Amino acid sequence: MAIKAQYLGMPLDVSELDTENLEYFRFCAAHDFRLQACTGCGLLRYPPTTACPWCANPDSRWMPVEGRGTVHSYTEVHHAIQPAFRDHVPYLVVRKVGIGTRLRMVFSDIAPGLALPQWTLDEAAPQPATVWRYPE
């Protein structure tokens, strides 16, 4: 079944033919973060695809992935490709953090059966004394 919802005034639509993304969002709706792992080479891949981009094997399994990590890079967006973001450019993809910041995943419930994975500070993890940021 297709997924349809609105987020920040934008329509979200995952077609019933997009089986890989439907499966990914089913896990997210259950607040269960998983990525495809190639059964050939074992590498994880995102976004979900029909075949491994490294070895072209079409087979994969959904692996649970810990929703914690460290910021290694980020970018600043200057061109809004969606109208809902037009009033917010330029904006950083991560805010109030920098290189080295520890993050954890949270899920934002958007509609029944749809949750988006997002990142927030990991208060339980030790944070670096200083982090590198773009100059403001």
C-alpha cells in the first residue's frame, strides 16, 4: 500500500511500486531503524535500492542499526528545492552541533504508518569539549 502524507506543507508520496522504500518506512513507522545489507558483499546501503551499488547483487536483508553516531561532516543549503524550505535558506543540515558532536536518532510521527528518522543531541554520550563549525 502506498504512503501519502504532508510534511511542512509538502506532499510525501511513496508509490506502492517502490517496495524498498515502503519496507524502509514500515520499519521507521515502528521506530525501528534498519538498513539494507547486501547478502553478497555485506555492505550496508542507503537509500534503499533494488541492487547493491558496489557488487550489483540484487539480494539484501534488513539489518537493525543502532541509531547513534558522530557528526563527521555537514553542509549548508542555499537553494530550496521544495517551497516549504524557501523561507529558511540558507540553513545548515545540522544545527547547534559541529564536527565531533554525538547524536542519537529520534522518530517524528508524521501520519499513521509514517515516521521520519531525525537526529538530536545524545545527552547520554560524552560530548567533545570543542567542536568545529562553519563560521557564523
